[in-house]
Amino acid sequence: MLQGEHIQLRALEDTDLEFLYAMENDTDVWEVSSTVTPFSKFVLEQYLENAHRDIYEVKQLRLIIETVENQYTVGCIDLFEYNPQHHRVGVGLVIFNKAERAKGYGAESLKLVGRYAFEHLQVHQLFANITEDNAASIRLFEKVGYKKAGVKKDWVFIKGTYKDEILYQFFNPNVKGL
């Protein structure tokens, strides 16, 4: 478990099934996850059964974000497209309960997972892909130090419209020359 002042990041548990079912089937989340079909509980149960697999094998890791005080689940943070050869990994974040947004949980989660990635996975950089109209995510990632690296024009097609996707990067602050 990775613990901060207000939140902790922990591995998935069987008890997370209902949370994952609600989150993965919320069409508002589909836009940021590139999902186009609902998930059954059966599929999510199988996912949970395999969630223990090593990031070196599956190239991804999902962690639950929960409050330290009462261990209330507020979202999840994912590491994806882990590439040990090039020392990079993508980061995705969802604070699912809208009432829990803008409380600092996202920023604290990004800092914790960044420290984990730099110290334990030995990555040189983290990256995030954010659609141009996701102002809250742009503010969040910029707040914790991610820098805009480029724009992928008409990269995603959502609800009949092409949207640009912005690539953000965060480099390991302990690597000289940055």
C-alpha cells in the first residue's frame, strides 16, 4: 500500500467488484477510458482474479484510491503501457464520485504513484493523454508538474466529434539534466 496524508493507493480486492462495475459501466467515464461497451460482473470478476499479475508481465497496474481516515473508495489510478526498455509508463486517473473531486485526492494520488514509478519501476518519465476539453484533468496534471509535450490532432472520435488529445509528460526529478 502507498500511503499519503489523506489517501492511500492499494491493490484491487474482490470487494471492489461493485465499485468497478459502477465505474466501468458509467458512460461518462467511457470517454477517458476509450470504452465502447458495458462490462459484465463476470468479466470484472475474472479481471479481479488476475489483478495480482505483475506489471512486468501485463504492462499495467490499477490501484484503488481510498481515504486514509475511513478507507472510503474515491477512485482508481492506472499505470498503463509500461515500457521497461524505454523507462516510461502512462498514467490514468478517475475520481469517480463527483462529490469527492477537487479535494486534492487526484493530486496526492499522482504524486504517490509517481514516486512509486520512479523508485520501484525505475522509469524516466510518466505520460498522460488528455482530451483538449477536459479542463479539470489538464489543471490537475499541470498542478503536479506535468508539461504539455504535444497535441495529437483529431485523435479521438467521441459522440460524433473529433477531439484533439494533448500529451503530457513528467520526468523523474532525480535524473540530472532535466
